[in-house]
Amino acid sequence: MAFFLAYDPSTNPLNSNEWAFPVCEVMHIIGFATLIGTITMVDLRLLGVGMKKESAADLVRDTAPWTLFGLALVLISGPLIFSSDPNLYLANISFRFKITCLVLAIIYNYTIHRKVALSQTSGGLAAVVAVISLALWASVVFGGIFIAFV
Amino acid sequence: MPPEFVQWLQNAGLATAIRESAIVYPVILSLHLTGMALFGGMILMTDLRLLGIAMTKRPVSEVVEGLRPWKHLGLTLVVTCGFLLAWSKIAIYYPNPFFRLKLGLLTLVTIHALVFRRSVYRNTRELDRSPVIPGRAKLAAALSLVLWIGLVSAGRWIGYWEPKAAAPPTTAQVN
């Protein structure tokens, strides 16, 4: 925390270059669309409503590199955006909510979600796992947007 | 559009309600972005499949047709929310060059869909039989990626443009 208090955001190129900030935001949007879109595909399969020609296990394997690619994009662009004004973000309740949901969503995705999808589980359990996944990722998006409105 | 008409549009009851609510505007904006998360990632996977980069173990038809209804649902959500957001502040957005660019790109996306519909997106059985993905399908996918990334960028840049302040009246005009 002390590190952030001593840091002067005006020295950050993101705050002096007209293009840097929106470029990071576009990268962030493309990143989360890739990340969440590919996870949603698995969720729809777990719910038994979409991509039914492919098993959930195959779908996880096929989309995994792209999920990771999307995650890499958000984990590069996100901290850059954060660096533009760390104190503002840290004090923002919506930002805190978002980061909490994000950490939970990432852990959930690579543990329970992945395990259930790979184990060919179907029915009620698979549906519950999918709904929790969708709810977590939607919460991350909502939390992110509300940073600008709280 | 004449400025009076644009202002009149924005003054409509629903538009005013959205604009002035502390909660409704950000909720619609969040849904707009949530739709992009669902829909955008699926467009990307469709395009990358056509380009032979992603999900190559699966037939083209399985990826394109499996994702189609969900892309339609996502598109409906994104467009509905986008329309409401634009309407609620149309007098502010209408002069914005990035807003106009976004509308132009939306028109191009529609033309793209019409142009490639028969030969690519509704022709997936043929694409499955083809030993290599035809150039036309790859062209459709590449153009789709460029157009959608352009749309997202134009959308984001809307927020960074400000109208030039009206020039202060000169003495000659005042007198």
C-alpha cells in the first residue's frame, strides 16, 4: 500500500499518451471476450443446451489455449489500466468486488469447473457448476463497469 | 439529422429515464459488455476455425452451427443494449465522429453477413468436404475479425472525444 501512496500517476505514460489508455481498454475487452466466451461455450455444454455434438471434455481441451490467451490479455492490460491511478482503484468498492470475483472465477475455472467438464459429468451437478461459472464471470464484468459509476 | 430532431429523440421518456437513473444506465452498459463477452468470444472462435487456427480437430460445421444460436442471442443482447445506450444520449453521441464510425462499421458488418452468408456461413457441409478451407471462407473470417475489432475500438474511443468548445464571440459579432 505504501508503495502506491508514494507513486505519482502523472509519471505514467498511460496518463500522458492519448492513445495508450484506450488501446489497453480495447485489449482488455478483446481479452475478456475470448476468456469468457470460450468458458461460456463449456458452460452451455455442461447445461446441455449448446455445442451438443462435442463432449464437455473435448470442448475444454479445444478451447483451453484460447481461454488462456484471453486470460493473458486481461492480465497484461488490466494491471496497466490499474497503474494509471492505483489509489483510485484500491479505494473503489466496485473494483474490490471485481477483483474478488475475478480471483474466485480463475481458481474455480481451473479447479472445479475443469474437473467436472473433463469427467463427463452431466445432469444436475454439471448444470450447477455451469451456472456458478456464468454468475462469477458476469459479476466480474458488472464489477468492472460499475467502477466508473460508484 | 437536424439537431432539433436529435434533441427531441433524446427527450423521449424512456431515453430520459435511462440517462438520469444512477443504476439503469450502468446496468445496461454492463449487459452490453456481458453480451460482448458471450458473443465476441464465439465470433472469434468461429473466425479462427475458418482460418484453420482454432478447434481444428472439429469439423467446420460443428463449430459454426453449434455457436450460431448463441451468437444470435449475444448479438440481440448487445444491439438492444447498444441501441438503448445510444438513444438515451443521442444528442451527445450524434456529433461524435467515433459514434459515426461505429455506425458505419455496423453497416459493413451487416453487408459482410449478407455477402458471405450463402457461400460460407450457411455452406458448412461443403466446407467440411473440402480438403483445405477455401480462400473465400478465410477472407470472410479475416474481414470479420477486422470489422469487429474496429467496432470495439470505435466504441471505446467514443468516450475520449470531446466537441470543440464554441469559439467565444468576437467584438464585431457582439456589437
